[in-house]
Amino acid sequence: MPPRTGPPRWLARRRERPDAALRLYVFAHAGGSPGEYLLWSDQLPDLELHGVQLPGRGARLAEPAYDDLSRLVVDLVDQARFEAPYAFFGHSFGALVAYETARALQARGLPGPERLFLSSCPSPDTVDAGRSRLHTLPDDRFIAESEQRWGALPAQVRTDPRLRRIVVEPLRADIGIFETYTHRPGPRLTVPATLITGAAERGRLTTDGWAGHVGAITGEHELPGGHFHFRENPEPLLDLLRRTEPRPVTTPHTGAAPWST
């Protein structure tokens, strides 16, 4: 991978909330930027939202996207500052990155998240079940297959070379990471997790295996909609996040407050 230049900009924030009950660090889906997730801050006034901004998109468009999850996680843990108390939310590819980042923090003995919110992601040991090689397809086939699985991309992607590069390159890189991921056994993550899926994913996505990888499963929620349930109908997810704000009592886990569900 080419060397990176300039200061890394790993975290984006729309609104500072010094008195927030906790910080929520959001890991976007494949090819995604944190902008649409940061809009949730208007509906979650008790949380301070931070979006994890990966290279190759948004404010870091000029930087090459990662093609290796291990390198991504090492750089993220080395260079980003996660301020406690905090939780991780990750959707799909982002959930896998969030999980591996939490593992790396735990391995180094660093303060980790109090909770993982894992949305629309199979458990690590089943990611490669029926694995495809979508990321290796030529652009036109890659775009067509991506749209069949996850919905239409902007129409201009097919005709505008610059937009195609902006959209397709990070999406291909992230899907490549997901499709070549192999879970490496290690100590079980002590962090509890809340599992979230869209109702229309039933039968195509199973999250049963997560119980063997996290400290506890504190809730399993099937929300209305499909893979991008939070776009189709954001309120159920926002309500879930509101109801899982911390109580003003401490626990042996880290000294921070637990969640109400």
C-alpha cells in the first residue's frame, strides 16, 4: 500500500456535546462515509456521535482505501482517540471493523467500548460461508451485482468516470476486505453486544454465532426494512439507541454506566 501523507483524520463529528452521557463511534457500511450517520445526532441529544472516517472517501478522498483489515485496525487503534465512556455502532462491513477494533483495543489493554451495536453482520467465523468474489469483477458487472444485492447506486455512476471512481473504488476495497476476511481465534471479547438486523434479511443473514465472540448478547432486534433498514425507516433504530443510554450507576466492567436494555 502506498505511504500516507499528511495527518490522518479518523474521526468526524457534527456536534460537540461535552455533557453527553456517552460517545457513540459509528463505523459505516462498505463504501460508506459517516455523514449520513452523523445526522442522527439531531435525534440523539444525549449522545455525542463520532463517525469513523476511512481513507478513500469524504474528507479523505485523496488517500488510497485500505485493502487489508489487519493494517486498517492497527492504524485505527494507533491513530484515533476513542474517549470513554463510549460505544461502537457498526453496520455490515462496519460492524466487522468495529468488532476487530474492539479486539485490538482489548489485546493492548486499552480502554474499550462499553457496548457493541452490530447491525446486519454475520458472526466472524461465518463471514466466509458461501463467500463470493464480487470485488474481483469488472466495473460494470461489479456495479450491477452490487445494485442487485443492496439497491441502486446513483445513475451517474455508470456515465461519469470521476463519480464512478469516487463511488466504486472504496466500495470495491471494503467488499474485498470483507470477502477475504478470515477470523483469527483469540481471547473472547469481553464487551457485550446488541445485534440488529432488518426484517427483510431473515433467511439470508444469521447472527447466531455472535454469542461465542462477545461477552454477552444484551439484545437481538429485528427492525422493519431490509439491509439498509435505518434509511428506509430510521426511527426504530434511533429509538433503540435512545433506550440504551447508560444509567447513573457503575459496574465492575469498567467503572462506567451500564445500559438499560
